[in-house]
Amino acid sequence: MTVASALDVAAIRREFPILSTRNSDGRPLIYLDNAATTQKPRAVIAALTSYYERDNANVHRGLYDLSRRATELYENARARMARFLNARSADEMIWVRGSTEGINLVASSWGANLKPGDEILLSMLEHHSNIVPWQLIAERTGAVVRFVDVDDQQCIRLDQLADMLNARTRMVSIGHISNAVGTINPVRVIADMVHAAGALLFVDGAQGAPHVKLDVQALDCDFYSLSGHKMCGPMGIGMLWARIELLRAMGPYHGGGEMIDYVGVDGSTFKAPPHRFEAGTPNVGGAIALAAAADYLDNVGHDAMWAHEVELSRYGLARLAEVEGLRVFGPDDPQQRTAVFSFALDGVHPHDVATIVDAEGVAVRAGHHCCQPLMRRLGVPATTRASCYIYNTTDEIDRLAEALETARVVFGR
């Protein structure tokens, strides 16, 4: 069954070459693993190709024309991403490999000032990338990591967060949107609570940047990280945004070339942000292509993207509810989630479900989705996850539901 969308999905699909390919058995590709990585439109592929064909050189170091061109493209991409997040300045934008490195950078650099007894608050929704770096710095400094629980719809318990915030709280770090169950967290509400307690707020935006219009000033967070490959950009590139006053107070994350001001046998001094945090030769092509991805998403239109997402969520929740014995996790309200359907089929292991679904030509993911604390909270070893994006359709959700019916029959459920 086809449901009307706010987007011209057929036109969007034509912009993604991989969607016209077929599976090994010759059937059309139905790709529902977008929370892991999104596919790339022609504009992004062309930007990456153009850089390597026409402008490839190391940046910031050469006085020759080619290097100047590469540097200009690279720094223009930084400025473009600052506009994408509505940052106050491009100096607040640090190139990283992805959200994971952005979190590690802040945990290591800002976190070096933590003291024994200081507290870091996380939620049970978090990806391992937003847990392990804080645990590592806590082990080094004597700080304590505490977790805020979720309710029965996998929404952060704001009442518990309010009770846990105290004078020892230094950092609260949450995901903008859950990669496992699609919950959209009320970042601005949380920011107000956190700042009232005198603490800072880090937002892991790996899943936020692909789905919602970003405005870090309106969110009023202190740090925001994103991964390019989740938002139609290349793998291996991302951004960390932080308030400039915080960056100026932080020491380097990595040491090497480009980030230094002076190096002597008696010590070194370092450049101002953002270059202080960007040691070594950067991923110039990735940065340029990520800026092209930001252009692409802005041109598609965030309001239309969100309307399509809500329709997919609404349709998917209703359609999957028709599959006997299937439990879908996450909020019931399509306005409070993305079209990420993480589910368990009674009596069947998620890996077996995914195998049958793949045999029916539908690409999904099974496992703990780098969210083991959440899986234990849900009382399951893992889930099967189907995650949609701007190029997915209700017809593909129908195919998913039909494949799940096949899995149910195969396993006698």
C-alpha cells in the first residue's frame, strides 16, 4: 500500500545510485539500515570525486595555487557546517572522524579537569560511544558515571534526572535521538535543567543531524557532535561543535603537525581553536563532501523530511502491529520518535529474524546496536532493527512486514 508523502520520494531515490542496484539474487535492494549508515546522493559523490580529480593537495601548508584552492574548499566546508548547525562562528567547529571521536575528544580534553567525586550523568538510551569515553575518563580522574533510567516507552525519565542533578554534577551527556529505538530527547528542556544545576550538556547528534533541523543556539547545549555518514556524507568525517569559551579552556586532544604554534626542546605551545584540536593531515575530501551533504539536506527541506519521517513512523507502527507476536520498542507517538523500528518476535532470536528478512530481500540489522545497557533494561539480548530515511517508502515497510510474517511461519510462531 502506498501512502502519500510530503516528499517526491521517487525523485529523491533517483539521486541515490545504489538504490537502483539489486541484491545478489537479482531482487531490488530494500535498504532499511539507515541508523547504521545512510546512502549517498550523486551531489556528495560528485563533490568527493571532484576534489580528488581537481583540487587534491595538503591544506594550510602550501603557498602554491593547488594548496590554496584545497585550503579554501576545506575552510569553506567548515563555515558551511557552522551554518548547518547555526553556530556563532566557524571557530567553534572541529573536524573529527565522527561523533565517536568528538565525544572522546571532549571526555579526554575537557574531562582532564575532573576531580574525585565529580559526577557525569548519562541515560540508559546511550550508544556505547557515549558511555565508554566517559567511563575511561572517570577511571583516570576518580569521577563517577551515573545513569538516568527510561520509562516504559523508552523516554528519559526527566523526574529522575531532576533528582540526580546536584552540586557534584559536571557533565550530562545524552543522544539527541536514540539509534536503537528512535526516541527523540527533549534537548532544550534537558539543557535548562542541566544549566540550572551548574553543569554542562553534551549532545551526541549522530542520529539527530540526519533527521531534524539543527540549531545549537536554540538547543542551548554546550557540545554537539555528528557523523557525516549518518547524514548522506562520507564515512570517516564528522564535526564537533562547542562553545568557543569552552574550547579555549581545553588542552589538545592529539599532538602533531598543524595544531602547534611553537615546538622547542623545552616544550610546545598550541594554536587557538579549532586548529588546536586538529593534528595531522585532515580528511579534506571528506570535509568537502560533508558540506555537500549539508547542502543536499537543506535543499530537500527539513520540514518536508520531517513530515515524511512522521508518516513513515505512523505507518510503520500500525503495519508492524499487524504481525502477531511482534513487540516494537520506543514511543507510540510518531512525533516523539524517528522511523526506527526495533522489535522482538516472540520465541525467535533477532539474528534468525534478520536472516529470514534478508532472504526476502530486505536489509535490516540485528544485535544490541551498541546499546547493551538499554537491551538489558528492555529484558532482551538483542533486537532486530529496521531504520528508514528520506528515500524509503511505505511499500518497503509492507515488504518488511511480509518478510516478518514469513519468519513467523518458518519458526512456527
